[in-house]
Amino acid sequence: MLQNNESVPADLLLLSSSAPNGLCYIETAELDGETNLKVRQSLAETETLNDDPKLLSSFLARVECETPNNRLDKFVGKLIVECEEGEMEEETAYSLDNDKIILRGCVVRNTKWVTGLVVFTGHQSKLM
């Protein structure tokens, strides 16, 4: 979980935030020099996780995405959520794009908290 004014340490899939509709405001000055805030939004299916440790720890999912690259303006992938329906296990896939990703080096602004799933870290992150 990241708090307002904290720097993002890795490329993250935004799962939920304190703002309505899973919105998150970020500053990207370290990436592109722009000081205006940009908006990211979580998937509707994950925004209900909120900051509840019990819900977050029981969330079963994986990200399948492009290989690490340095294109800051593009992300292609999917979030595959595992659900147990009675005795059957099902998977549901949700499309991911750049609006769902917060890149390493961004700063969370005007958002009390955000939760995320690390996609790339270290030398694999988009900001090398």
C-alpha cells in the first residue's frame, strides 16, 4: 500500500484506492518532466478490495503481459482472477492497459492511499 505523496517503487497494477471509482492521481515529473497530474483507474472488479488486508490476502490473480520494455506510454496485458464456484474453479480475464498501471518513479498525489500488484521491478521496470 502506498500513501499520498509517496514515490512508487515498482511498476504496479492499480487494484484500489481511497478515491471514488478506484481513481488515483499521479505526478509523472520524474518520467517525462510533466508536472500536471495524471489519472489512473483500477478495474471495477478490484476496486472493492479497498485497503482490507483480509480481502487483499485472499485475492487470487495473476498478470499476463508484454515482456519488460521502456515504452512509457503503452502497456498490454490481462489480469486473470481465479474464482471458486462451489467445487469448480473458474478464471476470468480482464484487459489491462496503461491507464491501470502506475510506473516506478511516479508520485501518488491527492489520493489518501492506493493498493497495487507489482508487475515489474528493478531493471525490468519501464524506468530503468
